[in-house]
Amino acid sequence: MDALKRANDIRTARAKLKKDLKASKANIHTLLLDPPEYVLTAKVFDMLLAVPKYGRVKANRILNQCRISPSKTIGGLSERQRAELVSQLRR
């Protein structure tokens, strides 16, 4: 039961974060460089889709340019991948 409650809390926090990203209240650059614990197991692709002006095609293109798999989690990114992804997003 504890695990179920924790999973629900994480899902709720992620949903709020995605909503904040969509409303430009949260910054994707900050999220990638210093992610909170509840986002570490979220897929990078899913977080990019929550950002305005980023659809499936643009998100896939950016991930391919950075040599990052679409199934990669935020916690699984290396420092090089984080830095490269943030620099691509700032363009």
C-alpha cells in the first residue's frame, strides 16, 4: 500500500510539472540540469512533449541530434547529454 501511495504521489507531481511546463511556469532547462527526485524516472521525450512548441517530430529530431534514445529517463542522462540537450533547446 505504501508503494502504491508513493507511485500515485509521483504521478500527481509529474502531472502538475507537465501542466506547469505547458503554461511556461516551469523551465525545461532547470528541470534537465537539476531534476527533482520524482522526475528522475520520467522519460525525457515525455517531458519535451509537455513544452510548448515541441511536438513529436521536433522532440525526436533534438534527441537524435544529441544521440539520446527517446526511451531514456531524465535520471539516466549523462552530464554530456544534459549539457548538449540544454544547449539544443536554447537555440
